[in-house]
Amino acid sequence: MDNIIDWIEQTLNIGQAVQYKIFYSVLAILGCVLSRWLLQFLIIRRIDDQRVRYQWQKTLTYLITFLGFLIVGAIWLDAGQQLATYLGLLSAALVVALQTRSPTLSGGHLSFCVSRSKSENGSKLVIRLGMW
């Protein structure tokens, strides 16, 4: 094993610490892929409803991807302050990414407009989509 590490260090000019980080990152990614496959095999094959199956698949994919980012981030960043910074930046990115989706996730003003309006046959219903 030391011969391989020495050969990579001399040939590719990659230090031993970086080699270990690459190796552990590949193992983490393979572990995430295998765990997703295993969970889908155990859980999703028992679900008959296509809509529920799709929701479970998407939820598992998002959850395992998020955990994979955390694991790989923890491998490459030293523990302590840098990990907290990484998680802070990741959560800020999620807030920005989901900012436009939050009214649809929480119902927003659409449920208020629909519940407060009294419509009859033939009347027009105008719904303004937006943040406010």
C-alpha cells in the first residue's frame, strides 16, 4: 500500500493527506450510492401507488445527497470552525434556492385568496401569484 501511495505522490505530485481525502471521499460517495440503492430496494418495491413511490424516491435521493455533501464536506474541511462555516454557507444557499418556492410550499397567499373569495358559476377568479 505504501508503494502505491509513494508512486502516486511522485507521479501525480499529490500529497499523502490529499490522497487519503480523495480515497475517503470516493468511499463516502460509493456508500451513499449503495445506501440509496439498498433503501430503494427495501422500501420502494413494497409501494404499489406510483405517486407515493415517486415521492419516496425523490425524498430518499434528496436526503442521501444532502448527507453525502455533509460527509464529503466534513472529510475535506477540518473539524471545528470550518465545518460550521461550510454548514452556514450550505444553509444560506438552500434559503436562496428555496426562496421563490416558499409560497408554494407553505400555501402562501393562494390559499387565503381561494378561501376568502366567493365565486359563482360564470364569475371570473383572478389569482395574483407572487410573494406579496
